[in-house]
Amino acid sequence: MDLKNNIGEKRSGKKFFCAVICSFLIARNAHAYNVLNRYRLLQDRFKTEEMMRPLGHDFLIDLNVTLNKNIKAVISDAKDASKTAGTDVQKINAATAFLEKYKNTEQTARAKVNLGIPFFSFKLFGVNFIPDFRAAVDWGANLGIRTEPITLSTLIELLPQDTPAVILDAARNMNAVPAPGTDLVAAIAASDPTNIALQAAAASIPANTYLMPNSSSTPNIFIFTKLDVTVGPYVNFMKGSFFGYFSIYELYRRDLKARLTAESISKSQDLLGSASNDNTSTYLTSDFRLGYTYSRYLIFLSGEEMKLSTMKAPKEGSGGLNFEVNPLYRIHADATFGEHFTWTPFIGAHQRKSYAWSDGFYAGMDFGTHVLKDRLGLQLRGMLDPEHYIISPRIRLLFLQLEYSLRIPRKSVVDDVAISTLHSLNFRLFF
């Protein structure tokens, strides 16, 4: 159902649109590079594009893939470096050469599958309700390769996140960083030789598995991966000029954060995490949107991943989730002009823990045409956010839709790490 009617244009809306763009660009602040926070921000920017191609009431399957062109080469080269034959020195040299090759780069990948089953619509108290049952699987990874000194506060990043708590606590209480090339676990155990529990935990970890880097100038790989599975009902509603949706669903989440050195790669540790960690958690969560339309104008507020209760906590000793369940808030406004050929300027921003509204700013315009109640159509979107220009052509042919998105960096680096060009593809089948 089209929620925007085409009535006269308002110049004040254009002025407001331009003023908000300027204020967000001026207000944006730089943040230090952090692989987890970078993933949060990038994921939510991808969610913006998903929000702008709503699933509707008739979709069957929706597939999304996003990656930068180098990530497959990075993973392949890392595996080759980890399989290098020869002495320990030769293996470390091969891993160091790999890290230097991709120094100061960021690699990103994401894949998501949405499934939906529509239910019959109904009207209650003058409100039209349009329910669906939805399920989704969302996996993503972010890799940042950069040089960062190891200090007492970052020492535990060299250990798996499911390392026994007694070892992690002892590492936090050390007075000095262990010498280069030494067995990290053995050095931690030696810092408190009278602690029986510490000695027993350290003895359970094979010697020389986790080593202090030989060089502080060699880059490390900072890794974050996350898997989400969501299942639950989704209900659109409309009454007059008001519209929105609400959903209550089960969220299954598992993630991993790691830091790999040349030494750990030479020990054949997996690029995307070889630890047996299982910090799987399950939550009852909720999303909502509330919007208003007037003439050709539309505005809405929304919230996602609002935790209602914890259904399953992480296993003891797993280290817990890195990407905790925190709400994603959004404000969005647009206006549609034209009839057979339409153009729709839009503007908005989103915010979640670890980044500001200005980091979530976006603006752009859709150009398109469609016939047969939008079953046949073409659309081209131009869009920008604080880091990328985005170009997205879309085609709709009866029961399928295909969209390609190209993210071109507006700036070269974020905290000394090069911003990647990202490619996305969306394929959808619907009734």
C-alpha cells in the first residue's frame, strides 16, 4: 500500500533537508579504530540499505551478500602463510610478510538470508493489521590489519576469549609485559607461582601455543565475527496518516573477537577464530516503528533489538558476548515527487552504543519508474554517509527483484586503516 500521496511541493522542506545535511557533516567526530565498534557501525549502515528495500507482505526469500574485493585473497594468503613448511623462523617470516602485504587495511564480509510467510490481514478498532512470520540468519566478519603496541591493558587480546578466568585475571595483574618470543601463558603463570589454580589452568594449555610477538612493529589482525538467528512474528499497522510495525522475536547470537600475530598465524591458528569458545546467548527481543505521512512527506522513528528478557545466558567461562544486545535507534524522513517517473530525496540517522548519531547520518535520492502495481520497475539510488558514496541500481521483474550496491570511499583512512570499497548484492523472490 502506498503511504505517500502526491500533492504540492514545499520549499521549506528542501531548505530543512539541506540544513540537516550540513549540521550532521559538521558535527561528525572521529573515533579510534576498534574492530568491534567498526563492525557495529558497518552492520547498521548495511541495515539502512535493507530498510530502504522493505520486505513487504509477500516476500518468500531474500538473500544479501556484502564483501570487499580483497577479503577472499586475504583469507587465502593467511592460510598459505599458516601452512608454510620449514623452521619456526621461516614460518614466522612468511606470516610477517603476509601481514605487511595487507598492513593498514580493513576487510569486511556479511551474508544474510530472510524468510517470510504472510498471514491474513485484519482490522481492529479502526487499525489495519498486516502480519507476517519471519526468520533470518545473519553472519558477518570484520578484519582490521594494523600495528598497535601490546600493553598490559591489551595483553589478554592475545589469548582466546574462552581462556580460564584465573589466567586472564593474573594477566591483568602483571607488572610488566612478557619479553618478545616467550610463552605468554607460562609467563603469566610465573607471575604468581603460589596460585595453585593458576598453575593448574596454565598446565592445561600446551606449551608455546600463545607467544609474545618478536616485533612490536609487525602488524596484527584484529578479528570480529558474529552470527545472529532471529525467528518471530512481524506486524505492520496503519490508521489514517499513521503507520508502523512491531515485532517480538527470539534472537540467537554467537560471536568471537580475536587478535592474531605473526606468531599465532605461524601456529596455524584459524583466521576467523579457532577457539572452541561457545558464548551462544538467546534473548526475547522487540522492534518497532512509528511513522506519519502528510501529503508527499513521510517521517518515522524506529528501534531494533530491544531486549525484553534473557532466555539463555552464555556458558560460564566463555567470556560472554562481545556484541551485547543494545538498541539501534533511527529517524528517517523522505518525500516523493512525480507519478510515472518518481524522485524521492531522503535523509536520516541511526545510533547505537559505541557510535554517535552523526556517525549514522545518511542522505540521498531515489529515481525510478514502475508499472503493474510496482511489479515491473527500475530504480537508481544515489546516497552518502560519513565514509562512503553509495550507488544502487535495482530491477523488479514480476516475482523477483535484484539490486546491486557499490560503496565507494569518501575518505581514504579511518584511524590509519584504509576504508574499503564494498560490493553488495540482493536477490529476492516474492509472491
